[in-house]
Amino acid sequence: MNPNFFKRQIGKALLTFCDCFPRAKASLRKFGLRTRKEWIGAGVVRAQMPDGKSLKLASASQNYLSFELFWRGTEYYEPITTLVLQELVRPGDTFLDAGANIGFYSLVLSISQPGLQVIAFEPNPKAHELLKANAAANQLWQIVCAPLALSDTTGTARLHLSASDMSASLRRDFDFHPTDTVEVRTTTLDNYLLHAQTQGRLAIKVDVEGHEAAFFRGARRTLASRQPDIVAEVAVDYGEETVSLLREAGYRFYPITDRGLFESRTLTPLVREPFVFLNYLLTCRPAGEVAALFDEIRERVERIDLKQTSKYLDPASLIEFKAREARACLFMSPRGGGEPLCLK
């Protein structure tokens, strides 16, 4: 008998047991993370949230982040950013999730803030299907799942897929090991909001894998007129064009770290080894209001063990991250301004 057959059967039994008895995950996690996501099958599993609620995942067998969330809980992935977003939005507001992937932020905010309007943009066909499946599994019918890439033009573009199921980009050079491309529809945020009804204050999460300059160009009118709070991933330095555009609209930049929200003059990845902080709060709120926002979450942040979260990179992963960041800078336009040489 194939020994892999017995390993798979034991792994399946472990997964089933821990889904039925989630408190057992803490003691069995190190064994569970050695199993394979494919062993979960097509069923829906639950990931525990810090407040005692649970998040249902229909994507755990097809997406590694979902698999990790099952074993580690939702506090594993970007816990400080999640707390910041939960403070920024209230029931009756609108949250736009640009680059939603499987919908982590859309799902967590919808569960923690009932009555929040959510529009999740995900152009990657596979990730979009998982996003829809996760929203349906949690009966979060208020999440609008839009199969669109937000850019600076309306039309189509080539999305470059990656071996990682957490990354796809309209920038051909963003990932140095692309696996395939697929044609996707694009629109600008300004154009989309001309035709969409939104409510309350507007908050946006931006994770568009190197396409930020185009995203913000296509959002210029929205930034000036509505001044939404923005949480943006900064995986590589933002160029002067984007920084100037944001400053002209009244924005200040605050890297999201465990030490507080302190203003930065630039938008660049923040590394405090062995931790990497890529998310920034971009906001027009007064500095005192930003400080008060962090005071609301400070005690919860201090309880987080960052070594048990996605913010921690082991030495090999840290070296890989730095190498990728250095390579990405080589592909920036010699004209300056952070403009990618090829967006489509």
C-alpha cells in the first residue's frame, strides 16, 4: 500500500476533526500545516476570528492563504491593517476592495460591520470565482463582486498570472516568474463610481501589485471630491507622480505598524527585520484624529505576537523579498515618477 495514501487519510481526518472542534487547532496546528490544502476537498471550513466569530471559507482547498487562515485564524493575516480598517468604516459606509483576491478584507469587514456596503474588484478569473464562493458561503449578499481591474483607462488589458495564488498584475515585470496571461476588463475608479450608488463615507483598500500609479490616475476626481480613507499596499517605492497627485488632493501618509501611525514623507516599503510592513494609511484626516484612531486599537495591537503573523519573514523569505524589491526598481522608467515601463 502506498504510504502517501495513509498520510493523506490521516491528514483528512485531522482537518475534519479540527473543523468540528476548532479549539483543537492550537495544539494540532504544527501538524495541520504539514498537510496539503487539496486534502480539504470541496467543502466549506471555518477560520476563527479574534472576537469569537468564525469566517467560512469555500476556497481552502484551492488557495494557500485560505488554508493558512483555517489553521491560524484570521488574525494571522495583516492583523494591524485589519484593525485599522475596522476603525475606519462603520455600518452605512462603503468599502471598495481593489485587488480583493479571495476577499479577505471584504469578508472580515462585512462580518464585523453589518450594514457596510462592499464592492470587491478582482480581475483574476480564478480568484474572482473563489471570492464569490466565499461571499456566498457566509451569506454576505451585500458584497458586490466585480470582475474588473481598476486602472487609468476603460477597456481590456493582459493580466500576468503568477505561480503564487496571491499575486497577479497588469505589470508584466512585477513578478519575475509569470505563468500565464489572461485578458481582463479594466475601468477607472472615477468612471465606475459615476454609475454605482454608494452610501456614507468611502474607504478603499488598494492592492494592485505594482499598478498603483495607473490606479490613482484613474481615481483623481474621486480623491479630490470625496477624499476617501485609503489603505494601500506599498510593495515598491511609489514614484513622484503618484506622491504629488495624492498630496495635491490633501493626503498624508502613515505606515501601518505595531508602533503607531506616524506620518511619513514618502511611500516606500518599511522593513524592521524580521518584520515587513507594506501597508500605509493614506488619509486627509487631521493628525490628531489619526493618532486617536490608533489609540482605539493600541491594546489589541500590543497583544499580537507578530512572529505568528504574516508580517514575520524568516531569513530566507526576507532575502527573497529584498531581492524582488531591488529587481522591481530596475524596471522603473528612466523618466522618473515611478511609471512602469509596461503596464499591459
